[in-house]
Amino acid sequence: MLEQVPINELKPGMYVTQVLEQSGTLHMRSQGIVKSQSIVDTLKKKGILLLEVDIAKSKHQRNEETQVDALVNDSSAHDSSVNNSPAHKGTAHEEQAPTKELSASESKAHKSNPLDNASINKANDLYENALSIQSKFVKALNQEAVTDLSPMTSLSHSLIESVFDNEDALSCLTLIKDTDNYLLEHSINCSVLTGIFCKFLGYDRDSIEQASLGALLMDTGMSSIPADIRRPTAALSEDDLAVLKTHVEIGVTLVEQCGDIPDLSLQVIEQHQERVDGCGYPDGLCNDEISEFARIAAIVDTYDELTSHHPSQPSLTPMQALKRLSESSGLDQTLVTQFIQCIGVHPVGSLVKLKSGKLGIVSKINPKDPVSPHVMTFYSVTSNHFNEIKKIDLSHYNDEVVSGVRPEEFRINLPKFFKEVFVHQAPH
């Protein structure tokens, strides 16, 4: 039995079949159960006025698992500028409207288990396994031996499980850089940071996993770019830059050949190099023409790149990188501000110098006192030698962060130290 239901009477559990009247230009994505009040609120904000509801299905499926996480598409996904773009091959990919289900207090709070020996080792094992899976996937892709995306989907799921279990431990690993594994580490780092940021913003679990998968795969096309262009030792020529930019379309083609991929994930791959000021590529999209998840990916991609060492330029400290993000006209500055709030002034995993002359790795941010994080000290600048690892809460200790530093400033091989010493001697 079908009934017309005004938006103000729409309730969670109702089975919606179509939109009958609206003041905007949104499109129904699919039929199904309205999962929560947040979906109703989203529809109201998007201008939905009247819907058709199947009362019979609503009664029978109200408490079952069948559900619709979102019922609308952003009309910008159907904009002519997108429809005519080469990346879309004449068709528009539908974008699932993101669902934010966490309360403001839940989404903004930094919740994580204590960063200790056990959590660091668990996260390190996952990260090492992720590198292995990613390496095998890229090799198989180059040999045209990939039949589906299930290994990467499973990997993305595992990373997000870890993000929800203990995001600090995994976040810490994103700043332990190994130059020789840049391409693999960059993909994993972007996936992790995207998951952490989307969780902070309050997105539902499915959207977080799909965005994380997109970030994991967004540089897939880079494996087909010559190494001297991918990791240049000097500024690229215009011709070489044009070759580098093809990695987006190459990546889209490769991923689509691997089978089904969520629209949200694919849009991250397609649009992560677009910029809100229209200066990005491949289609020169701007502002809301770019999916919010792609705008998130652009921030995360830039941040990890800036904090990584390149043959043509040294890495920046996390604080320097965050400042650079805040000065970029191509990035969504509202999201940049939220990203900084998410990872903190001194992000977990960053190397800092204390007033006492000690070096430490930030192990936990302090939301109430951002400039006084928890730090694990391990090195004395004064005596130039490693010390016993100690965990310090700077908000209750007579010391403070003087600056963020780069490992090479003190000739510290941080990846080697972290894997051979830190993971074994971190406080329990």
C-alpha cells in the first residue's frame, strides 16, 4: 500500500519508494528503509517536500537489517560540467549523500585507548601487513593479473577497524616515514587519515569505509608513471607534469577494470586532484562540484605528501605542513580547519623537541590543552644519545614543546629506531 507522506511526517523505519515533490534538484538514489532521523534531517535540508512510502513494507521491515543509508544524490554530480568530462565518459556517477549519525560531542571527542606497547605492536603488525598486501596488489595490477578488489576492500576494512579500536596507534605510524616505500606508505597513510578525519566529522561507518577505500586506491595510476617523473629530483617540465597528471585517469581505468567499486570510492579517485579554486585536474572542477569526500582526500593527500621526504625537497614538520594547508586556496578551508582540530596542533606520531632538551614522539593529543600533548621521550639533545623511553603528560609536567622537528635534523633513522627499539620498549 503506497501513501504520500510529507517530509515532516517521515519517520525512521518507513520504506520510501520515490520523491514526489521537492524544492531542489536532488535525485532518488534507491528505494529502502529510512535508517535514522539523521536521514530525515538530510532530506529536509536538501529540499525534499513529499515522498511516496510503502506502508506494507514499512511495517514488515521496520526492525530488520535492510536499510538505506542515504536516499539522495547531490545534483552537482549530474551537472553538465561533470557529465561531459573525460573521466566520466559521458555519464555521471551518483554520489551517495553522506550520513552523519554521531552527535556533535561524540564526533568531536578524541576517543582512543592508551597508546602503549601492546597497541603500538598491534598497529605495527597491521601496518606491515598492509604494506605487503598493497605491494602484491600493485604488482598484480601491473601484470594485469587482478581479478577483483577484494584484497583492498578487506584491507580498508581492517584499517578502519583499527581506527575505531585505537586511532592513536595507527595515526602514529603514518608519521614514521620510510622514503624507499613512499608510494605504498602514502596510500596506506591517506587511507588511515581519511578514516580518522571522516570519523571525527561524524560520518556513518559505511561512508567512512568507502572513503578510506577510495583514498587507498586513489594513486593506483602512479604505478604506471615513470619513476623519474613520479619521484623527480628537480622541478618537472610541462611535458613531464602532463604525464604525471594522467595518473588519475589511468587509476580510474585500472580500478574500474577490477570489478565493482562503490560510487563514493570511485569519486575520491576521480576527484582527489581537483581543487576548490578550479586549478586542479583532470576536469578543473571547483567548490561544490567536487565531492566532499574528494575534498577531504585532497587535504589528507597534501598533508602526507608535505610531511614525507622527497628527492627534490625535504619533508616539513606536521606543524609546518598544517600551516601550509591553511594557506592553500585550492583546499576547502572549512575542512582544513576541522582537519587541524581533528589531528591536533602536534599530531600523534610527530617528533617534537622539549624545553628540557629531550626529543619525543607525541602519543596522545590533549583536547583541553592542545599545546601540551602526551609525549614519549627517547633522546637527549644535550648529550646526543638515546634514553629510556618515558611517557609524559605535558599538561602535568614542568616541560613544554619548543618546536616540531624532523628526524634528519638529529641524524635519527626514525623508521629503524621505531621498528627495532620503540615498538619493543614502549611503556606498557
